[in-house]
Amino acid sequence: MASLDSVSLAILLGAILVMAGILSSLLALRFGAPLLLVFLFIGMLAGDSGPGGLTFSDVQNTYLVGSAALALILFDGGLKTRFQSIRTVLAPSMVLATLGVLLTALVTAPVAKYALDLNWTEALLIGAVVASTDAAAVFLLVHAQGLRLRPRVGATLEAESGTNDPFAVFLTLMLVELISVGDSSIWHVVLEFLRESMLGGIVGVIGGRLVVVALNRVALPQGLHAPFVTTAALVIFGVAQISHASGFLAVYLAGIIIGNRPTRAHNSVVTFLDAATWLAQIVMFVLLGLLVSPYRLLDSVVPAVVVALVLMLVARPLAVFLCLAPFPFNWREKLFIAWTGLRGAVAIFLASIPMLVGLSKAYLYFDVAFVVVIISLLLQGWTLAPAARLLHVALPRADRGPRRVELDLPGQLEQQLVGYAVRPMSLFLRRGLIPSWSKPTLVIRNEKILTPAEADPITAGDYLYLLAPPEKAEALDRFFVDMQPMASPDPHLLGDFLVSGEITLGDIAQIYGISVDPTAGQLTLADYFDVHLDHAPKEGAVLPLDTIVLVARNISEGRVNAVGLRLPEDEEKLPPLTRMGAFRQKAAKAWSSVAGT
Amino acid sequence: MMITDLVAPEAIIPALKVNSKKQALQELAARAAELTGQNDRAIFEVLLRREKLGTTAVGYGVAIPHGKLQKLDKIFGLFARLDRPIDFEAMDGQPVDLVFLLLAPEGAGADHLKALARIARLLRDQDIANKLRASRDAQAIYSVLALPPATVP
């Protein structure tokens, strides 16, 4: 019976630890401390040198849990990545994820060698372990702080952190193998890398497509879609790992594919994985916290701090500036990307590999990685939001959309139910406007469900549910936000014609006979604003394109989605100003210089 | 540039009967084809291609479909007052009843843009638009369009 008791005890303690992690998030949110760090400390407190006094040194299980958790986190990250938003940053983030990681590791290695008195291979292993930015940390800390980054910067960071983990894992495994087995040639390493990433890519793409097909063809009982997708992610990970391909790359790609295709139960899958990811984060960090011994940590803390500082202040900025040099980022954006090189669980997880294999200095790698992660989360995590504002990469908070409820409708994929609270100043209520592709379906008033016909006229305070294609749901927001009471601006300033932000410069050039740089022909107008405007676009922002002027007319999620075209007119015949008119114009000018608009 | 440099008296349709945006574009393309001697199908496709980028309805019940046509020898305008307003997918949601079609030759460049700007700014003027709506025949419409630009505020 004693063994049964110990199992029960383990469950109890484990659950209490995880629950403590969850509750501590309240504390963390209040004080703005990086959440992940709090989870780590909970683990440390419970561990053998904290008041908890639990002895835990099961590297095998930590590795198991860590792998699964990381796979889920990466899968979730992929699932939430809109392919459209990363399409334009694919090249820079790929360079950062491969060359960037290598450069960071190479620059960090000499410092590690002398600070920690290691040989070159061992020093390089330290570099590799701490070289990759942590997807979980980046996704989580950026979102948890309510920070909304300029789309291009945010997308680059997310795509980079999603794809560099596989590379860092690979680099670490290679070096561990090199240390434990001995000789290896550079060609062998390069070939191995190419094989792993190719195979990982193939497994991920095929696996992702199979999951999409299965989701849409197989009629699973309600509620099982999300668990099915989650286990499928782990199956994909496992298949890739067993066939010596990069499982992390495979799950990330599979996530992107599943997230960007119409599937059944998409919303419930996302909600479920959100919860699963949180749990994975907490469990992983608490476990890693348990595994570390703060007393042993003291021995190597000084050299570890040196490594951390060099990594953050020299290696990562150097790698970022070198890798992004060929791409159109300004220095402030590069600096921010360099500073957001958050390290997280991946580094500690990677550092547990030498322990698992039983390398001689295994604890040293682990302790250094631990210190680096703590310093990175403390220093960079805490200053993320101020840095974003200082460097003008944060979007103003103001343009937050209204709360939108999305519901999947079983039996088809083309439409979903989207719900809004009807606001008194909304475009919908004031002008009775609604796009032709959406269909009001039901109205909830005073907890009673009515058809639109019964509810007519719809009043403020009602909840309106509409049918709309999932990919267009976001475009409905515009009709349900409170309009700003504003004097109708000079229509000339807004542009003569209105076009979608998703059309390309080439389209415009062709129809209006203007000349654009041939390399920019494929750029969409939204991307053009993103690339050429030095700050986040606001409504009314203008950008010249040959002889016409583009005016940002509608912005959603930081992207310009409607653009006014202001056409040139040579003989600008202004009527002679009356005295009142002249005064009004002067006042307007003075006001705009004061208000800074 | 005068609007009447762009549109001839015979290129004015005082009361066009159409039910939809597509039908309106087809009708206008057909009339334009008659007057310019071009292929009506080609004109329709050019207009449609432009509408795909975003509606050419500019608000307040006005639409200005436009495009470039390779074989045209000069800028060609056609004005139509619709018998009954139709939905033109305008941003302000207002149905459209005044339509100005503008076709430009391939090399028109700046002139094309200036003509478009001129038309857009003229028809945005509510006084002018209301006078156009109140006019019942081509002659009356033409005389409103022919008002010298100086009287346009």
C-alpha cells in the first residue's frame, strides 16, 4: 500500500505545484513580472534547497515532459500564425533562425571558453544551448503585456522564434554527439542538418494536411476535435523524431498548415490548445525549477552572468544586425528585434540533454543556461514594453476592436456565426450598414432570442449574431465599433478612390499608368505602408507613390486594409478666400500643429 | 481642363434603366463601344478588372468606373443618370444613380489621372450632383457639366 500512497502523494504534490503556478499568475500580472519566471521560482521554492524540500533529479522525465510541452507550444504558435502576415517576413526570419542562431552561438562561445574554462567544443555547446530565442517566451510575454507590435516586427519575431528552436536543438544534439563520441566532419554535420530539416519539413507538411483532411472528413463526436488535433500534433512530432527528422520543425509547420485552412471546429481547437499550452508552460517551468539546485548554481553564477550579458548585449545584436542588413528594417526595429531575443524554457531544456547523455560537465551547462534564462527574462522580459514604446514599434492601444464572438457551425465550413454587442454609436446602428456577404441571423434582447424580423428595429444594447465567412469576420468589426464623432474631413484629403489594402503596387501601376520600382510590384499596399512608414500607420497617414498619394483609410490589427488614392490635379483652382474662410484655415492649421496630427 | 472636353453631348444617357452593378457596367460598355468603335467585351473586362481592386463608387451616390484601353486614341468619357439607384458596393452604402465612365488610351498617363481627379471632385459637389439628378434630358445634363469650373467651390 505504501507504493500506492506515494503515487497519490506525487499526484497531490504535482497538482498543488501546478495550481500554485496558475494562481501566481495573478500576482505576476499585478506586478508585471515575467510570468514564466514566476513559474520557475515556484519550482525552485518547492525544490530541495527551497522550503518545499522536494528532491527531484529525474532528468529522463523532465526531458520527456519538456519535449512534449515544447512540441505543443510550437504547434500552438504555428496554429495562431496567419500565413498572410508572415509571408512578407519569411526571408528575414529564416535567415535569423539559421544564420542568426549560428552567429550568436559562435560569438558567445569564446566568452564561454574563457569565463568557464572550457575547451572549444564545450564552449560552442554553451553557445548553442543559449542561442535560440524562445518561442513560448516571445509569444507569451509579447501578448501577456498587452503589447501590440508593428505587424512586420511582431511577425518576424514570432516566425523566427518558431523556427529557430529546431535549429538550436539540432546544433546542440550535434555538439553533444561530438563531445561524447568524438570526431565528426563538417560535411557530415551540414548533410545531417539538411536531412533533418528537409525530412522534418516534409513530415510536418504532410502531417498537417492529413490532419486537415481527417478533421473535415471524419465525423468525430462533438468535443473530440480539439483533443484529436492535439494528439495528432504529438504523433507528428513523434513520427518525425523517430525518423531522425526535426520534430519541432514538423509540428510548427503542421500548426501553420492546420491554422491556415478552413477546418471544422477551428475555434474550439484554438481554445483547447490555448489551455493546453498554458498547462505545458507551467508544468515545464515548474519541473525545470525543481531540477535546479540554487546552491550549486552559486559556483558558476559569475561566469554565467558574463555569458548572459555578452549574449544579450553583443552576440544577439551583432547577429540580428548582420542577418537583417539586406532587408528593409530601420535601426530601431533591428534594435528591438535584438533586444527581444528572449531566452526561455528551450535553453534549459536543451541544457538537460547533456545531463541525459551523461556528459562530464553536464551540470555546468545546465546551470549556465538557467542563469542566462533568468537574466534574460528579468532584464529583457521586464523592459519589453518600454523598449517597444521607446523604439516606436508598439502600436497605439486605442484601436482595439470590439469584442467579437465566433461560433463554428457544424456541417459546413464556409460560414460561422459572429456575434457583437450593438453599440449606440456604431456604423451599423447609425447608418444601418452591413456588408452584403454577412447575414443577420438572430438577435438577443433581454435574454430572449429573436429573429431579426421580430427584433426590428435593433437597438443599442442588443446582441446581434451574423453569418459570415470566417476569414472575413474581422472586417465586420468596423461596423460595430463606436464611431469617433468627427467633423467630416475634406474628401479630397481622403483620396478620390478607395481600394483594398491587399492589392499590389503592380495592379495600381498597371491601371493608372504610374511607374513603380519593378522589385516592389508584388508588394501589397498594406505591406508598402508597413515598409515605408517609419511609425505605426494611423488613419489618414499618407505615402506618395509616383504622382499619386496613398492615404490609409482603415486600419485593423496594425495593417492598412483600405487605401484612398489621391490623384494629382494640376490646375488646383481654389476659390478666393473669404475672410472667415481664411481665419478658419489658419485656426485649423494652428490646431493641427498643436495636436500634432 | 473642362469636363466637356472629356464627354461629348451624344455620350450622355439621361435615364439608364439597369438593375445591378454588373448590368450597369455592361450597358455602359456597350454604349461606349458604339461611340468609340471598340469592342464592348474588352471595355467591360477592363472595367471589371478595376472594380476587383475596390469599388469605383466614391460615395454620395456617385460612381466613376474607369480603365485603360489599348486601342483608344483619346480619353473618352460617358455620363449616365440612372433611372433607379442601384447598389454599387459603395463604402458609405449609398445606392448609386450618377455614373461617369472614363476610358483612357494606354499612354495617357498623367492626363488620365487628372481627368479622373477632375471628375471625382466635380461630382462630389452636392449642388452639381443635385442639379444633375434634377435634369431630365441630355441637353440639360450637358449644360450642368459645362458649367465653368470657377463656379465650383
